[in-house]
Amino acid sequence: MDKRLFSVMIVDDEPIIREGLRVVIDWPEHGFEICGEAGNGREALESIKELAPDLMIVDVKMPVIDGLKLMELVRQAKPNTQFLVISGYSEFAYAQRAIDLGALGYLLKPIDKLELASRVERARQVLQRLYNTRTDRAILDICWGDAEQELVKQLCMAVEFGNHAQIACLTAQVGELYCAGSISMARATSTYLHIYFAVIRSLKAAERLKGQLSSYDEIVDQAFACTARDMLEELFRRKLSDLSRQLMLSSPAELVARIKSYVEVNYAQRLTLEELAATIGYTPAYLGKLFRSQTGMGFADYLGSIRLDRAKEMLQTGANVHEVAEQVGYRDIDYFNRKFKQRFGANPSSFKKK
């Protein structure tokens, strides 16, 4: 096993905190040596090139450049640098953003010695894996783009509507797309965490975790404890399925409300009851009956009403009739004109002049 000591830099605007962090644990015993410190983000950035720390312990709230902005800037220049974030604030938004940026832990002041030691050990394990693997930088720097956004969108639908087979399929797809080949376990773990928290944010389920920072620490701990990629894949499949079950503990009325919300956002796309039912794991007959029982109208009628209401709003701004029809999901202008007149008693062009 490699006996090298990794370097750690302490960044906090309070001298007493920096001094405390220097002595609170035996750094060499935990595989680290302190290479430097800074009182704010700008000082830290000026020292990064020379010191090249493997681990940075950063305070969230600092003058000039705060800890989260510092993480962002360092990530761009040195993506393998690891971070532990410390703060006197337990606000959810700080912890969420820190984890978005890849922090290995979020510790509240006053710093608990055992908790710090645990997070430092996690950082050492991650750095050791990176050091041993020597993975190509091009593989490490995964580019998140349209493919990832589409994957997150599909996972959100599967989670929100309880389609566990689709969750399993998409979780495996994450591994195939982003965690294959010679990529290190540390990077694979970060990838799964990135996707997982992207799903939570997109679902707005993160609001339920306010004040529960341990929920984040727990999933991060479990992820970095995995020693094989199939363990990682299974962990995240299970976590996403658990999240889905929490969301699905609802009445038929709440399920229909979620479907209506989905339609209100995606009405311009090609939506059919059959496709929606297949995506969320229900039969079209059951879903259609459930939707009608809760709303008093069929799915197609509801979709049409949303589209026509949006068209009316757009026409009132002076928009072109043909463009409006297409933008709200109608490809046949004659059909659009007919449905619009049925609903509002006037064709779109004459309505526009009112």
C-alpha cells in the first residue's frame, strides 16, 4: 500500500478555527500533512498553483470569495481536488450546493473531532483510489450535457410515478454511459451522486430534506463504502426506488394531480394516454378510468383544454396563429381552428382581433 502523505489546505477567515483544525487531529496519522492555509477564497486561489493541495477544508462564509465559489473555481482548474466544507450555518441550501460541487462532507461548527476524523478518512480513501488508478484526465472530466439532462428527466418520471423496472433500467444506463472502462471508483461514485441529487432537485423532493443533513451524509457514506461498480449501481437503484415509494404513498387524487402537473409543463409535446401509462407503469384503461373519476373528463380532453387555454393566452399577445398552433402541440392547423372555435365560440384569427 502506498504510504504517501496527501496534502491538505485549511481555508477559513477565523484564525482560531484554522488553529483548531491544525491541532484537533493528528494529520500524519490520518495520511495527511498540512501544506498551507488561507483566510479567504482569494488568498487560497493565489496559493493553489504552488501548494497543489489534494484536500481543501473550506468555510462556507468568507469575505472576498466564499467557500462555495472557491470550490467552483478550483474544480475548473484542478478537478481531482477533494473538499470538506465547514460552516456555522445548517441551512439546507449550503449543504445542497456543497454536495453539488462534490464535497465529501459538510461539518457544522464547532467541529466534532470524531466526525472530522471520519470525513478525513473518507477523503484519504478517495484520494488513494485516484492516485492508484491514475485514470486518464479526459475520462475523469466527464462532460455533462444533453444526454445527462434527458437521463435525469426520464429518471424523474420513473421515480415520480413508481415505475421500478424503468428505474432499474436507467440506473444501469448510468453505469454504461458514464462509469465504464478504466474510470476510477471515486469518479464513478461522484457520477452516481451527481445524478441522484440532480433527480432530487428536479423533483423538488429536496424540500423534504430540509434540516436533515444526515440524509446527505448517509448516502455519501454508503456510496464511498462501495468497493465495486455493481454495488454502486444496486445502491442507487435501491435509493431511487425508496424515494419513489415515498412519493407514491399518496391517494389517487394526488397521483392524478401529479399527472396534471406533468401535462401542464409538457403539453406541447406529443402526449397520449397510452404512452404516459407505459412510462409510469399503469395500463391505459386503469389510468384513463382513474383520471376521469378524479377530474370528470378524459385525458385527451384535459390535454386539449390546457393546449387551447395556452393558445388563447398567446393569441392575446398578438402571436401568429400558425406559430401558436404548433407551439401548443397542434400539427394540423385546420384541426386546431376547429377545436379552438368549439371551445371559445370564435376562430383563432377573429379572436386575435378582439
